[in-house]
Amino acid sequence: MYQGLLHTHSLLRWFLLIVLVLAVVSAFRGMFGKKGYSARDNKLRKYTVILTHVQLVIGLILYFVSPLIKGALADMKTTMASKSMRFFTVEHTVMMITAVVLITMGSAMAKRQTEDVLKHKKIAIWFTIALIIIFMAIPWPFRADIGRALFPGA
Ligand code: HEM
């Protein structure tokens, strides 16, 4: 179960990043071009929220089943002194949960707006901040000590 979840979590990152980037680009175009808020924009907003929440749930389950996290939580002093263990136990988790909250808030605020440009603006601002945080919290292969593969099983 653990390996399956980890692979799904790793793969899902790409779907999430693609849909999030599309949502952000569309929101900025809509905001600066004063375009209407289309059904496509609404779908992008919804899919971003759904994928982020699915990723959150998988991440939370991983947190409780991962041997890495179990070992790390058993000895927090050593964990906090180790860059790689601290990253997954604290930094990755806190930053990703923050990004999920920002996307959820941005989506809810966009939904409440009555003017199309304001809908675009809310998504542009909140989703962009979340995208930056997610990008920083992903264990990209080039990152020393914490780097993981770009694709599951690679
Ligand atoms: C929402 C966006 C998120 C993205 C894009 C993301 C992405 C990733 C990636 C790419 C990995 C490495 C997978 C691998 O080794 O192949 C990973 C590992 C992990 N993630 Fe996330 N994650 C997210 C959210 C979360 C959240 C919210 C939690 C916890 C509440 C979480 C918990 C974990 C844990 C515990 C691991 C390491 C598990 C292990 O190696 O045993 N993730 N994540």
C-alpha cells in the first residue's frame, strides 16, 4: 500500500501542476485582457481544487504509513538536525498544507465575486502564491539531500 500511495502521490503532482499552471495563465489573461469568466475557467478552478484535495488526502495517509516519517517522529531531535528527514516530516507537509488552504480560499473567494474580472483576479493572486509554494516544496531531483525522481519508479 505504501509504495502504491507514494507512486500515486508522485505522479499526481504532474496533473496538479499542469492544471494549476493552466488556471493561473488563464486567470492572468482574463484579468489583464478583461475577458469574461468562461466555463473553461470554472472547470480549471474546480479541477485544481479537486486535485489538490486528493493530493492532500494521499499526503496525509502517507504521513501515517511512511516508514520514513515513522522513524523520523520517533526521534525528533535527530530529525530536526537532518535536512532530508526534516524536509518530509515538517517543511514539505507544512508548506503543502498552506498551499492547499490558499487554493481553497482563492477558489471560494472567486466563486463569491459577481464581476468576471474580480473572479480572475482572486484566482490569479491566490493560485500563483500557492503555485510558488508548491514548486518550492517539491523534492525535485536536483535538490541536494532531499531530491526524488521526477516520475514514480524512475
Ligand atoms: C499538495 C501538493 C503536494 C505535492 C505536489 C506533493 C508532492 C510530493 C512528491 C513529488 C513526493 C516525492 C514522491 C516520491 O518519492 O516519489 C512527496 C512525498 C511525500 N509527501 Fe507530498 N506532496 C503534496 C502534498 C503533501 C501533503 C499535504 C502531505 C502531508 C500532509 C504530504 C506528505 C508527503 C510525505 C510524507 C512524503 C514522503 C513519503 C516517504 O518518502 O515515505 N504531501 N510529495
